[in-house]
Amino acid sequence: MKQSVQSLKSMPEWHALVEHHQATRDVHMLEQFNLDENRFDRFSISLDSILFDYSKNRIDQTTIELLSKLAIACKLPEQIMAMFNGEKINTTEQRAVLHTALRYQGTAALMVDGVDVHAEVKNELQRIKPLCSKIRSGNWLGATGKPITDVVNIGIGGSHLGPQMLTEALKPFAAKNLNMHFVANIDENQIDDTLQNLNADTTLFIVCSKTFTTQETMLNANTARDWFLAQIPDETQLAKHFVAVSTNLEAALSFGIEPQNIFTMWDWVGGRYSLWSAIGLSVMIAIGMGNFEQLLSGAYEVDQHFKTEPYEKNIPVLMGLLGIWYNNFYNAEAIAVLPYSQHLHRFPAYLQQADMESNGKSITLDGQSTDYSTGPILFGELGNPGQHAFYQLLHQGTKLVPIDVLVSLSNISGESKHQDALMSNILAQTEALMRGKNKQEVKVELQAANLTEQQIEELSPHKVFEGNRPSNTFLFDQLDPKTLGSLIAMYEHKIFVQGVIWNINSFDQWGVELGKQLATKILVELEGSNTALTQSSHDSSTSGLIAHYMSHRK
Ligand code: F6P
């Protein structure tokens, strides 16, 4: 349990940052670059093949020192140790938070409730290995004796976003004889579209759900089961085509899955932190265990870095502190994550859950309402197409949106003229955001285009960019499993750092419960015929929409 700390805004470390912000908020980054030719060296860090450049931020050395002091005053060092040591820091659920144990590469034991979790993790990976290699080698035979050609992961939230993001990101490492599919949406169109091109006798379903009670997943899994039995009407064949990942052994067994094909995880892993566990089964099947182990080792390297590096050299800590700086002192409401590598196209969606489900909280660990802003709105898209869509707001809008850009320096499929063009775009965008364009520069440009003085006067305000818009840049040698493991772990720890400073529980998600409860209640009403009940128990909008639905549904 975290020792009670002084309320955040009354801390002297907070006040020092308020004053520092007042004193520096009008400083333009361009001036700072002009004054300090070593700014890039000062504010960039390399870890293995990843370069993290945070020099294009509205900071100086003092900013980092003051933010670090705040983190220390908020007991970040103690909280990091508490998490890694398996203390029950998820206090509302009385659970340890041990996604780091899933990628631990050493030999020490870690006891939680009398059980060595490191040994448990290793055992489960050993159990998965034969299944994985049998499917990949074509030796796992379906109901008619044919090898598996298609794998469908049925899950939602953390049981979907992480595995899907990884499978897409690591496509160049995937087995060519297997097609991977992901179904999450309760809208039948997704599972219908997926199943229409598949054959039951060559398809393997992974029912992926920590709880095995999630409405969307169970409905989709039952639809898949019905589809399978319609083609192969023999329940004894289900075992060759359905496997599960869950902590709920009983429910998976009663669904009809064989015990040896149910892989477990633990209540000390949150859904959005679970891709390192058996929840990543689809990824293990796609890229093979060797590559999956590389992913784990990349994350482990960042875990060590996070635990041991001083804060001014600690990438996840700096990521977290920079986020606090903009969120709480510049009142920035949103952040954008903009991968430029095509294969990272699901990375923003994955991070949205990781960040927003973790830090979208307004109650402190002591049960008080926060009087400061917490988790930002995270959005993102592939950066290059995004330039032609929403970047206008990033450059000239009224909102300050700090961005992260990420790109691989080489294309795994080989040299290509696209790579330099890609890099030129990423560099141009972050430079433009930082530098901007002043009125004088605009005038010179318009004079060169032979505009009249009056035209220049009218047009120039629209063409001015104030600049001073922050960005972090992540460059990595290539998008391989180890690098990706490191990147994900950096973001996980960034989220943790911020949760500690905001004194919130980053590991529960009570905010998703109310919608689930109401959906269950409304479903009963939609399936029943008691319209009077429907009318009386809702507001007029919800009742009106229900009535409209009832009268229009086919
Ligand atoms: O509703 C939110 C949530 O509980 C997420 O936290 C979780 O990742 C997702 O649902 C799926 O849960 P499960 O793996 O238990 O099906």
C-alpha cells in the first residue's frame, strides 16, 4: 500500500514547477536550439537500437530536475520497487501488478501468496511451445486430417488489441502458411466477414478472455462454435479446433475445450498488460516462440533500465515526466501517438486502452477527488497519412497537442526509395512543429511569389505558424520483436510513472462496469415484450431510442 503522500498541488515540488512554468512558458524552443548547440545530445538517449530524442520539448535542464524532484517526492522509487516485488499495489482489487514477471529473464524466485510466479510463467510458456510448433509445422491436424491454415483470435480489449497490434507489427516474421484473424466486435458483421472465407476443418479458434465471461467474446465464441458444428456436426471434433486462454478454467472447460488446450494467466496481470502472457498465443503461433522470446527480452531490458537508470537518463521516466509537464502545467488535454511505420498501424489503438483505461481516473488512492487533471486523451494514426488529415490542428489549432513519432530506420523487406521519403516527412513535420514560420518569413515568401502588399497583408496571418509545439521522436534500427518489446515496455512504464504522480490506481477499470451492467439490463428488455418496463425505467431519450429500435428491427 502506498504511504499517504501530501496532496499533489500542495507539495513544494509542485509549486516550484508552477513558478518554473510561469517563468519559461513564453520561451521558444527555436531560441533554445540557437543558444545551445548541444541540445540534441543533452536531451536524447539511446537504448540498444532505439534512439529517443526529446530535445524538441518546451524544457530546459531545470524542468527535468524539478519534475524528477516531484516524482521522488511522490515516492516513485519506492513504487517502482513495490511493483517489481509483487506488492499489492492494485489496492481496489487487492492484487499485485506483475506484467514484468511475464518477461523476467533471470533465475530468482518471486513469491506472491506463497507461489513462485517466475516459475509459473516459465511452466506455462513450456506448455504452449508444443502446441505452437505443431500448428506452425502443419502437424496439428483438424477434423478431416488436414493442417490448420487459419487462426482466429476471439477476444476484446486487452485480449485483442495487444495480440492484434503485435501480429500486424511483426508480419515480416510470421509463418507464411498461416492466416491470422482477429474478432472483437459484437456486431455480427465482423465474425460473419471473417468466417465466410474459412473452412471449419482447417481453422483453429483461440477463445481469449481472462475472465471467460465477457459478453462480446462469449457471444462470438458461441457463434464460431455453431458455425463449426454446422459444417462438422460432431462435438468430439471441437477439441481440435478450439483452444482457450483464461484464468477461468471451469468456464473454458464447460465451453467444451480440452484441459490440455486451456492456457492460463493470473489475476496479477491486467488485461491491457497481458500480451506477454498466454494471451499472446496468436502472436506466438504467428511468429514462433523464438521470436516471442525476443519480444520478452526487449521488454526485460527496458524493465532493468527503468529500475536502475537515474531519472535524467531513464526513458520511461522522462516520457512520463514530459507528459505531466504538458498535462498539468500547460493544460494540454490530448496527446497523439503517430507511428510512421506501416506495420505499427494498430499501435495507437493498443496504446489507447493501455493509457486511457489505466489513467482515466479521478479518484486518488486515498479515495479523494483529484483537483488536478489526470490521464490525457490519447489518439493517433499512421503519421504520414495523418499529415493529410488532422495535422492541420497540430500545426495551427488552438490546442497544444504533444506528439510522439515513431519510425523504423530500415524496411525489413530491403532497401527502397520509399524509406528516405518517409524519413523526410517525419523530420519535416517535427521540425515544422517546433520551428514554425514567423510573419517576416511569410512576407518574404509571398513577395517572391509576386503578391501585392495588400494581398500579403491579408494572407500572411493565415500562413504564420507559431511553432513551439512539442514532439518526442523514437528512431529504431528495425521493427523486430526485441525492439517492439522494448517500445511497449517504455509506454507501460510511462503510464505507471504518471499514475504514481497522480496518486491513482492505474490497474483497475471500474469505469467500464456501469455500461456493462446497463447493457445486461437493456438486453433483457430488448429480448422481452414488457414495453411498460422499458418506458418506466429509463430517461426519455433512452426509452425513445429503444422504442425506435423495437419498431424498426427486422
Ligand atoms: O471491459 C474492460 C475489460 O475488462 C478490459 O480491461 C479487458 O482487457 C477486456 O475487458 C477483456 O476482458 P477479458 O479478457 O476478461 O475478456
